[in-house]
Amino acid sequence: MEKKKKKLPIGIENFEKLRTENFYYVDKTNLIKDLLDNWAEVNLFTRPRRFGKSLNMSMLKAFLELGGDRALFQNLKIYEDTALCEEFMGKFPVIAISLKGMNAETYEKACGMAGQVIRSEARRFQYLLDSERLTPYDKEVFISLLQANMEEDVLCSSLKILSELLKKHHGCKVILLIDEYDVPLAKAFERGYYDQMVIFIRNMFEHVLKTNDNLKFAVLTGCMRISKESIFTGLNNLKVLSVSDVQFDEYFGFTDSEVREMLEYYELSEQYDEVKEWYDGYQFGNVEVYCPWDVINYCDTLRADPDAKPRNYWSNTSSNEAVRRFIRKSDKAATRREIEKLVAGEVITKDIHQELTYKDMYSSIDHLWSVLYTTGYLTQKGKPDGDSIHLAIPNVEIRNIFTSQIMEFFKETVPKNGEMLRNFCQALKNGDSETVEHLLGSYLKKTISIRDTFVKKQMKENFYHGILLGILGFEDTWSVSSNKESGDGYSDIQIETDDGETAMILELKYAQNGNLDTACLEALKQIEKKRYEEALLDEGIDRILKYGIAFYKKRCRVMIAGFGED
């Protein structure tokens, strides 16, 4: 009987659960060894969403915490280092909190959520109430951490207090793990209480991280590297390990060999090329990695449906706000050209400032480049040159996010140009192909176009298809159909005027070689060959205009076949 395959760990961030309930695990335990060999007092890992930060923090806790289950690490790489396991495994009290749930409408509610996080962690250490090493006053202070409606000053010092009491009881220093440290700041920025939250987080971190003799070391994770002046003031023991650093570069995300091994295990090796094209391409330090969230989800989808095509899993977990804002700052021609180069698979070199405050992030296009880089919408290619980093879109999934946001922006802005839209639609109805070509061409010059290298011909045609549908939407009395079955196939765009007397068939082509005339003629031949006008004639429409429209980058050509009544 064939052995049952392990479950895929979709959304599993608890290391113990993953290891005990038969989930597939990509072994990242050598992160522990590298950290213990090279730790600073405060270690900050910054990585984009969904790259395994929380699972790695849970792994650290499981390895280091007193009373941990050694069996969780059997058959994993770290277990081979018996000396390190003997020295560190299960030897420390560990305080582990996650701030990812601090998503509150107001500052007061955010503080209440922070109190819940602290109380939940403090409850794990209720044995301190029976400690012979703690004084009655110590225990009274500990009880204050278990109370609802904790005062703000107690809340700010709560982690420091907990570390003091744990060290006093156990006689050894404490390890502190803070996951998603920057989420409260991001939410506060979105909801208008950022300044208050900065002061709160700064106070909490200063208490526990600055000159705290009770700590062995601390590990923090987050998406953004928040400016030291903002919340890490005076913290001289901070070691930042960002996406550009070589240290620990292979421990967040899946390497190519890890993805090949997973696909082979689930008998999905035939899908390797698609997985690579869609989800690979991130460079952290010197290592190229895939987004784990995408790979796991797509493998899970393929197991249920072997014919399933890749899709955007990562973008569904975010609002893509950084890309949205970036596209909306593309009013300058130079910025539009840079976006077009990125979407075409080319590389842009920019000075990157990884230390920002949330107030700085969206204040300028220069800062937005840095935000897109640190949050995973852009990745580095090759070695940085000082602060200058060579940037590119990592893969098809992220390129789709950019193109969808470009199209959303187009749809928002197109109604603002009413006179041009009115003239375009009138010329289209009149059979005036020269005016249609002129107006469409002038509009393309102002938009962000999707260019060659990275994008398949069909995807480019879809983009221009979307632009035309957006323009035609101006005439809300017209009936506009997209890919409507007619004759022996599907016409790209079919239009009927409100009086029912005129119809237009638009067939679009992307001229790969730049020969617009040839592409237009090909489009017109397709209309005739596939008999797209047949259904319209059956409806009694005699005046049918047939347009072949060809695109190449920001140029277009429009040809008309003539009127059905002639």
C-alpha cells in the first residue's frame, strides 16, 4: 500500500504542530546554529510577508525553551550538531509574543490588545507565584501583569518586569522573541494614531531591550526596518538583518533545491517551470528564493486539480497599497518609463533607504522605491553598489499585481478626459479610422504601457484590450461585449449603438516585430475568416464597421474594412 503523503502546511506557523501532526517541513533549523554562533543582543530580521518569519520564531522558541520536546528536532539538520544541542536546547526561559494581531481602530483599543498579548504570555509563567526565589512584592508585581485594564506605564515595562522575574526564578538569562514588531505601527499609521503608537512602542522596547541585564538576547521580526530614531532610540546593540544582507539569507523563503525536492515528493515535478516562473526570483543576500506561501498553496491546488494554472496567492493577503500609491505617482514621464521597464523585465538602479518611518514611506517617489524593495514587490539583482541597488520585478505573480494596479489607475483616470472620450467614440461610430488612431495614440503616450521582454503576446493584447474597454465605457448607452461568440469564434470587442442601427467589431493584435500594418491586416482577415459579423446580420443590423487595431509599445495603427451597406 502506498504511503500517505504529508499534509501541506498552509497557514501553519506553530513549529510543534507542524512537526507532530504530519505536515511537510522544509528544514530551516540551521538558522538556530547560525544565530547562536553570531548573535547580537538584539537581532532584527526584516522580510516581506509570507516568507516564514513566524514559523522560524516558533522554531526558535521550541528549541531554546526550558522543558522543550527534543523529539521535535530529530532527523533535522540542527540535531546533527550534538554539542550545540547539548549546550543550548531547552536551556532558557523564553518570552515569545506576536504583535501581528494589534489591528485596532483607536490607540486606546490598541493598548487594550497589547495588554491581552502580555497577559496571555504572562499566564504561561504562573508557576512564578509559587517560586521560593521571588519575594511577596515580586509576586505582587507579577500579578499586575495578569490583570485586565493594565495601566499604560505597567504595560510599557511589562516585558522588562517579566524578564527580571524569570531570571530571578531560574537563575539564568532570558531569551525574548517579538514577532511582527512593526504591525502596530502600520495599523496606527493607517488609522491616524501613529505618533501615540511610536511613543508606546519606543517606551516598551527601551525598557526591555536597552541595558537589560536579564536578557541573553532578543530576536525581532517585521516587514519594515523602521528608522532607529523612531523607535530604537539609543539602542546600540541592534543588529539588523535585512533582505540585502548575506547572513541568514537562505532561511526565509525556499531555495530552488528545496522547491525541486517538494515537487518531487508530491509527484509534481512537471510543474517546476511554471512554479519557477510565477513564484521564484527574489534575491535575499546572495541567495535566490521562492515565496513559500505561493509554492505551498499552488502545490496544494495541484494535488486537487492537476490541470490548475498558477495564480496570485500572495497578493490576496495584502491590499497592495505600496504598488497602488506608486502607480498613482506616475504623473512624470520619467517615472512612467521606469515602471514600463520594470514590467518589461528590465532592471532599474535606485538609491535605497531601508531605514524609514511610516510617515516617510509614502512622502516621495524616492521613498516608495525603498518601500517596494523591502516589502517584496521589487527585488535586487546582483550585488548592491553602496546604497544603490539594481531592482527588478521578481516574477510573474508580482508583475500581475503591477499590471492590475496600472489598469485600475487607468480606469480611475479615464473619465476625467471627457472630451477626448466623446470624440473617440464619435469617430469610431463614423468610421473615421484616422481620428480613432490619432486619439488612441495620443492617449497611449500618457499611459503606462506594457512592453516586450517579460510579457507574453497574449498578455500584452489583454492589456490593450482593457484600455479600449475602459475608453468605450464612456458611452454608457452602447452595448459593449468582450470576447463574444460570433460566427466561428470569439471577436475581441463587439459594440452595438443605442439605436440598434450600427455595430462595430474590433479585433486587436500586438505587433511583436513592430510592423503595425501587417498586424492590422491580419486582424481584418481574421474578422472575415471567422465570420464575426454573422450574428449581427442575423439581428438585422446592416451597418457593421470592422476595425483591425494593432499595438506596439506606445504606438497604434487603426484600419477599417468598410461598411456592410456599401
